[in-house]
Amino acid sequence: MNIQNIKVAIVGSSIGGLSAANVLSRLGFEVTVFEGFSEGFQNRGGALGSVNIQLLQTILPTGTIQKRIGNHGHFYGDLWQYLYDGLPKSSIKFGVDIQEIHNPESLKPTLEIEGKLQDFDLIIGADGGKSTIRKYVTDAVPQYAGYTLWRTLLSTDKIGYPPNGSKTSNGIRYETLGFPFIGANQESLWNCGVYMAMPESEVEKPTKNRQVSTQNFKQLPDWFLPFIEHLFDKPTLKFWETAIQYGKVSAHPVWEFVTEKVVNNRVVLLGDAAHMASPRTGAGAYSAMVAAVVLETAFKQGKNIDESLKLYNRNTVDRGRELYNRSRQSASYFAPGNRKIVSPKVLVERLQSQQNLNME
């Protein structure tokens, strides 16, 4: 394929966007990444449960990821920085918020950049769960999975162990767990969470360019600690009390979606813009990195852009369906379809009433 002068716009500079930028730049494409936020993500995010180093080095064969503990987590910011360092800084435009594609059905779709229209041969939406690019490819939208992950990052200096435990109530599983990692400024942290069923009416919708909005720990509902106390043991309660005191606890509703189409003419979806699955699948950043390699392989194998995009679409749709099925399997434990989702507040009230009856 003649790839000379092929202009690519990537909307979104998260792991998927930067991975795609690295592999396509290596092929010789003229790549520009547009990011709505005004700065990079080297100091943002929590831990990634695992990162396939061989895959990472396939995307960018230079550099090292040093801040890790055994087979546990990598700091998101380290991975982002690694991929960012592989690109010319002039190719990443921060503070450019892409909301619209002009002529999306054209072979030269157009973006408005700083008041001027620019044509591209390919536009890649790597802009997360609340993608603004997705609507140009598919009508599929994320659906709430029926449960929420409450997460925290807490210094290991504050408490020496992570929470660990699970309990089933009325056929619904509740679980808390965590692992260590090295975060920004070489700080040793716990990355921990609680999975709990919650009605959709009690969760926030996905926010722009992120899977979910978050709640600061000062806004935690009154039922949170009583919920932990009634469902888990005393050390776990102590952990979450400490997390609230010294860290930040935020709610991350789990959203899922799958589509039969991730390519429409010259507009392409990648990462969470293409499919979404539960964190329990462990496939978030990993899946986005795989998608970038799949895209690179498709362009190496295809005779032209359209043939390459067909290859990418077929592979990505298949992987998205497999991830979605795995995500649905997790939902069968935390929010089974044959059970009514009870508000955690109501569950706590029931458990407290039962406890009071047992004491009489």
C-alpha cells in the first residue's frame, strides 16, 4: 500500500490513542493527536492490574517501565508517559476539543481545528466511553451493567494491608479487593475497590471523554461505611475508614456496550469508543493497545485503506463481542438478571433490622 501523505487524526490521547499514534507513525502515516484536556496524563489515573510488556514493546520498542511491583500494577501515568515519549511533541495538540466531524461519509472527512477546516484521510475516535466520534460509526451506546465499583488510592504508609473479602446477599455478590503499585513520585499505594449492585437511578451517567464521573470522598453517602461494616470483616472496615480519612473514594459505575461496526468509511473507533467492558475483565488499557497493533497489522496486510479497515473492523468486532460476553459473565455475579437490584442504603437498613432482631 502506498502510505505516502496519508493524514490521520486521532481524537483522544489516552493509552489507545497514543498506542495507535505510535504504530501508525512508524508505518509512515502523518499522524496528529487531538486532546480536549489542556495537559497530559502522566500524573493522572490509578493502577493497571497488569500490562503485557511484550505487547507494549511491540507498540514502542524503546524505553522501560520501571515503577512496578512484581506482577501487580503499573501506574497509568507511567504507561502514558512511555507512549507519549515515543511521539514528536508537535504531533499532539492539547486543548483541542473535537465535537464534530464534517463530511463524515467522505473519503476526506474534515475537522474544525482552531477555527479552520482540515481534511484527513482517516479519523480515529479513541476518545473513551463517552466518545463524541462514536455516533458517526454506530448507534450503539453504553448501557449500565447494574453494579458500581467504588475505588480508592491509599498510601501503604497509612495501612499495611488491602481489603479482601466477598459476601452474597439475596443471590447478589459483593466483593472488595486490591493490590499495591508504585504511583506518581514513587509513592507506594494501594489500588482497591468494592463492587456493589446499585440501581441505575442512583448512579451518574458517563461524562465526556471518561467512562464515569467520580464523587469526592467528602460526598460519600451515609450508608457507605455501614455497608462495609455489615458485609465485611473488621480489618476491611478499618481499611475503608482509613481510605476515607486519608485518600479519596470515588464511584465508578460499570458501563458496557458492543457493536457490529467500528468503521464507517474513513472514521474508525478504537478502545472504549469501540467497545466497553467491566474492569473485572482486566482488559481496558490492554484491549486498546491490542487494537492499535491490530490496526497496524491490517494496514500491513491490506492492499489499500478500505481493505485494511475491513480487516480491522472484523477483528475488532470479534474481540469486542468476546469482551462483552466476559463482562456479562461478571454481571451475572454482581447484578444477576433474575434478581431485583436493591439500593445499598436499603440493604444496610435491612441488615441493621435483622441484627436488631437477633439481639432481642
